[in-house]
Amino acid sequence: MLHIFHFLFSYNPTFSTLHIIANFLIFAVVHVGFVIGVFFVLKSGMKNLLIPLGIVILHTLFVMLTTSDYDGRFILYMRPAEIPFLSLAITLFFRWIMPSVFGFTYENRK
């Protein structure tokens, strides 16, 4: 389990404490957005988008289980595959969550 944490959050024991905290916070937001985007794709029926993602994730898991990656170079293959799903989560946030919190909708803007 610790190996998965090191891999997903680009943990390096030689980094400073501030760098480790920044990596954790940034990648926590990225991974949560990625998971929300994947759930949106599953719910909307666009399941064909998950095939290339599955290939990248399987490759990443294979590398993660067979190497020690303290510099983050092997997780870099997964980052571009996360971008479409993360952008879906950002779109959902600004379309549905922000208007309900602040009362802003596209119909009442001037």
C-alpha cells in the first residue's frame, strides 16, 4: 500500500517536507478529479473512452509493481491519460456545483 502511495503522489524521501506536502495536495486534487471524471464517463455511457485509459493504467501498474520510482518518471505516462477525465470533473464543478453554491446561472448573467 505504501508503494502505491509513493507512486501516485511522486513521493521521494529526499524531497523537503514542503515539497512532499505540495506534491500530496496537488496530486490529491488531480486524483479526486480523475476519479470523478471516470465515474461521469461510466454514467454517461461513453465507455469507449476507458479502453485507452485501461491500457495506460495496466502499463502503469506493471511498472509500479516491478520498479522503485522515486523520481516520478514512470507515472508521467499516466498523467496525459488523466487530463480528459480531470477536465470533465472541472467542467462538472463549474457547471453544477458552483451555480448551486453561489446562485450563479448562465441564464441570469448580464
